[in-house]
Amino acid sequence: MTNCTTEQIQFPGCKQRKVEAEFSGGNVSSDGGVLLLKQADRLIGLTERVAKGLNDSRREASCSHTLLDLLRQRVYGIALGYEDLNDHDSLRKDLAIQTGVGRDVELAGKSTLCRFENSQDSNTAWAINTELVETFIGSYKEAPEELILDFDATDDPVHGEQTGRFFHGYYGHYCFLPLYVCCGDQVLVSYLRPSNIDGSKHTLAVLSLLVKRLRRQWPDVKIIFRGDSGFCRDKILSWCEKQDKVFYIVGLAKNSRLLKLGDSLIRAASARFATSGSKQRLFGEFQYGAGTWKRERAVIIKAEHGSKGSNPRFVVTNIIDDPGWLYDGVYCARGEMENRIKEQQLQMFADRTSCHDWWANQFRLLLSSMAYTLVEAIRRLGLCGTELQEAQCGTIRVRLLKIGAVIVRNSRRIRFHLSSAYPWKSLFLAVHARLCAG
């Protein structure tokens, strides 16, 4: 690559004028919207609570950066689109990031942040997941009548010799297999696991802890466990059946016996398609007991027949209601959970688990979940009823956080001169007012 030594860069002219550029603008930032992140964080108190549970083995007299500063620098950086620690060797000088973190001097560099990540352990993971749950509980002003807990696993590809990496036959590559738990748009658990396990491993333990904590807060709340067929395990279903007002609706992989039990409905859908020429969907319910189950359970069948042929699907549940509503209105809504995972992996860099040690990678996964939680708080509290109320985190980042700003800092104040041509000024002001009002 050519080593360019000139400070001035020449571009094609405009209206008989020369066009030149140089990196001499002073304290200019592309992250003026970090102030909204800071406001959302102040409102829900996430990083401040998490910092109290972090492991700190440093000698205090030699430390220039508190754990809270390091945590905020990393979480805010991820929310703003900076996935790599190397980015922070430049970002540490950015006055906008410094102001968001709450400092007026240079922030930590990549080496300090790397040591910070690698100093965390299982106690850190427990503390952060606990605070994610507490943040979720704190988002309710009144006790909810019903909560649907979505469980799902996904592949987290690895490209090195990280501790705990294994080849996964279904995904076809080396990966981790993190477990996520969400309720609506909020994430409650981000749990990194090796991929040489059953996809439902530890699900019952996580579900039990969540139900216990939620019931302590809301004794009468109805809780529904929802997952795909990878979570259809007799031990989980039996546990739900023994609890008070704990229900389940879980996908069930089709087999020859299920197809036989639903044969009449499948045939009826096929006959209707042959007559009408349009896709047919029929719903029914029957009792079924798998060989690994201790008892029979109610199974909902969706008998669908279209131009590509028959497409039956099965769901097991202990909820008593109309089969069509349970399938379409309750079970299929779990597809939104997959969008939450995509937001964290693709937009909050939850798959950036490139550390060698296991707990450092678990910590990175949780940092991404924290960044997602802050942006989700902006969406939930500041964007409700606006054009961006259902926007993904990446869209919110581009429109509300990545704002050009000239920053003037003196002994009396720090002033952000945001771009006068910023097209979403009114939306920014509305979000700020809502976050300030709480």
C-alpha cells in the first residue's frame, strides 16, 4: 500500500472550485448519539449495577480506569458499531465517547481492555445474567398477567483454537452453541456453551431459576415456556406440568406415528387443495405419547397442503385453547425470537468470540447482550409510537447514534454541535425528552 505523506487530499472539483480534504478538523466525532445511550443507561442503571459484580484483581493504586469506565467504554463501543478492541486505540481520544463514559481524559487502550476481558470468570457471567433479568423485571410498572419465555440455541462460528470449540454436524463447522432466553424484545439470558452437547442442555436449570425469580416478583403471573423441537424433552415438559401456572408450547419433530395419527386431517387438506387449487391449512388435536415420555400429551397438528405438496407440522402443549390459535397466534410468534438473536449476532457482534479463553468469550457474548439491552431500551422507551418503534438495532444506530458532531470542551461545559443538516432532528429531540422523563 502506498504510504501517503501529504496531509491534503485532492478530489474532483465542484463548480470551478478545488475540492480538498485533510484530517485537521479537530474534535469532530461521528458518534454524537452516544448521549442517548448514556441517557438510556442512566435510566435503567444497567452498567452501574453490572460493574459492582465484576471481578477486579488489580492493584487499585496503579489503576487509571475504573471497572465501570472500562465496561461502559466496551458496551457503548459495541452499540455504536465498534466490534474490535483495536478500534479503541483511536476511540480513546474521541471526546464524544469520553463524555458518554463519563471521563474528560483519554480512555483505555486495547491492551487494557484485553486484560479486562480476560480477567472475568463464571461469577461475572452469573452477575451479568442476573442484572439482565433484573432489568427486565424493572421494565414493568405493573405485574404482567402472562410472560412467554422463548428459548433458542444458535451457532457461533469460531475460526481459531478457542477453548471449547467443537465441530457441529448440523451446522457443518466449528462453533459454540450459545443458549438465549428472551421475553418479547428483551433478552434475559445469554449463555455460551460448547457445541458437542444436546441443544437443550441446561435448559431446565435456566428455566427453573427464571421461574423462581419471576414468581418471587409476581406470584400470580402465568409463564409459558416456548421453543422449537430441539427443546422437546420429557424432563422439561414434566417439570412444567408439576408447577403452578407454568405452561409449555414446543415444536415436535414429525415421525411415522405422528403422520399416521394425523393422516385423516392430512388427507382432508390434500382433497381440499385438489378441489380449490389454493393452499389449505387445517388444524386438529390428538393425544400422543413418545417412547421417551412418561405419559401421553396433547399434540396440535397443522395439516397444510399447497403447490409444493403436503407440509404437516406438530406442536406439543398443555395449554387448552383453539388449536389454530395456539399454532398461529402463540407458537409461530416464536419466530420473533430468531430476529432478536440475529440483532445480537449480526448487529451487536455477539459472534465476535475470538478470545482463546472460555470465560473471556462468555464475557464478550454478554457485553453484546448489554449493548443490545441499551439500544432496546431506546426503542422501547423512546421510540414507541414513532416510525422506528419496530426498527432493528442497526437502523437505530444509523439514524440516532451515528451523528456528526463538533465537540467543544472547556472548564465550564461540554457542548456537542450536532450537524445542522441532520434529517431526524425532531425524532432525536423526542427520544431525548422521553428518556429524560423516564
